[in-house]
Amino acid sequence: MGRRMKGRKGSGGVILDKPVGLTSTHAVSRVRRMFDAQKAGHAGTLDPLASGVLPLALGEATKTVPYIMDSEKRYLFTVRWGIETSTDDTEGEAVATSYVRPDEDAILAALPSFIGTIEQVPPAFSAKRVDGERAYDLARDGETVELEPSTITIHDLTYLGSPDDDRAMFEAHCGKGTYVRAIARDLGRKLGTYGHVTSLRRTQVGPFDEHTTVTLDQLEAVESPEDCDAFLTPMADALTDLHEIPVVPGDAAKLRRGMSLLVRGPTAPAHGEEAYAIEGSDLVAIGVVDYGKFLPRRVIVQDN
């Protein structure tokens, strides 16, 4: 007999407004304790120096995490010109300096080359793996880290103004795998100087934005884990990019046993399309359509 997991089985999303100074892993731990949840995870790391939208998943909602991580994201960030750091943000040591400060015309002229599907070299201090090791672990040990470029998509990169000659503010709308710190680094080099991120806030992840978030202070103000449930979002809210298949109780029971389901009609998902089945407001399964059949790949176990 397997060991019984401690905690409550409640499932759902918690869209946290992560504060500066907290790691994403620490944020998960604190929220898990407040909900007394058996399991929890996050959908997309935010650096300790970054704040903003950090989707967390409790219980069975952890099965939706891969779909949130694939979502588009928006960031507000400030670049400090003239200094490049080892981490591409304020945590690192200065590795290069320049007296050059780009003006507004130069900045606007450089931005189009960063929009679209481009190649980006991740920061040395990143979670990318090198021979099975995290790049940031190797970098902290003093090793030289050389990462291969990744193909990313930046849908838009907007200049928001400069509070002074040393700094400029931007908004980025980008796809999975984009490092804002690398945008700052590469933009500085493109402009004949250097740059690093001094402030970073994520304002949107897929369907979740700042208006859907809850703070740690709000959660800590409630009296019990059960009261925290008022801040949970339904699991299906994370799957807005997938096709929805409403099902009746009998079909829901079959899907929960791993059986397939025929899907017909003009609104049925096409072959190869990912979809999710929902009974009322309860997420039942996530899967793919195979020639008119919905095949469940992730079955949502009902909380008892």
C-alpha cells in the first residue's frame, strides 16, 4: 500500500502576484502551506528580482501546467544602459561598460530586428541544461557557460519612454522560452552600448493578467486553508487555447476510466487537435482528437 499523502486534495489554480525578492519555488511552498495542499506546482519561473503574474496549480490542476507554460506572455521592464552584467540583471557583476547612451530615434530604429521569430542565446544564469546540469549552477561555480541559441517569437516590443539618459522602459509580448534579460543584453549591443534589466514585471500569462491575481498578503489574511479556496480559479480556465468538449455524466465516467469518446458534428475538433472534456464546470480530461475520437491523455481525478 502506498504512503498516504498529507494535506487536502483540493484542486484549482492560484494566480499569484509574486513579489520581488521571492523565488518561484519559495512562492509555491508558501501557497501550498496556506492551502494545506497535497501537491502544487508553478507554470513558468519568475526570477527573484521579478514580480507579477505567476500561475500556480494545486492538486489535479498540476496537469494543466504544461499548457499554461506554452502560453504567450507580457512583460514590463526597464533597461539600464552602459553596463552589461554576468546575470543580465542587477544581481550580477559588471562585465562590460560603455559611455554610449542611445537616444529615442536609435532605440526605435533597433526594435524591429527583435520582433518576429528570432534566435536568442539564453543568459548564462538560466535554467537551461548543459550536459544534464542547470546553466546557473555551472555559472555560479565559476565555469564558462556557452549556450546554443533558441528559436523564440517576440510578437511585439514597445518602447515606453526614458526617465533619464541611463534608462529606458519597454513592454514585450512574447512566446514560450523568451528571456527578457537576453532582450536587454542584445538590445544594448545592437545600440553600440551595453544593457541589463533593472526591473521586470510579468503582466500576463495566457488568459491570466494582473486583474486575476491574488497576493500573499491576501492569502495570509484568511483564517483557514478552507477559506483560501475562495481564491481558487477553475482548472479549465488554464485551457482557453484548447477546444472545449462538453460531456454528460455517463461520458465523463467513461473518460475518467481512460476510454475514448466519439465527437461528431460541425463544431467538433479536427483530427490532431488538442481538446479538453468538461462536465458542467468540472474538468474531466485533457487529450487529443484522433479521427473523430477524443482520446484522454490526462484524466482529472475527482477530489473526494
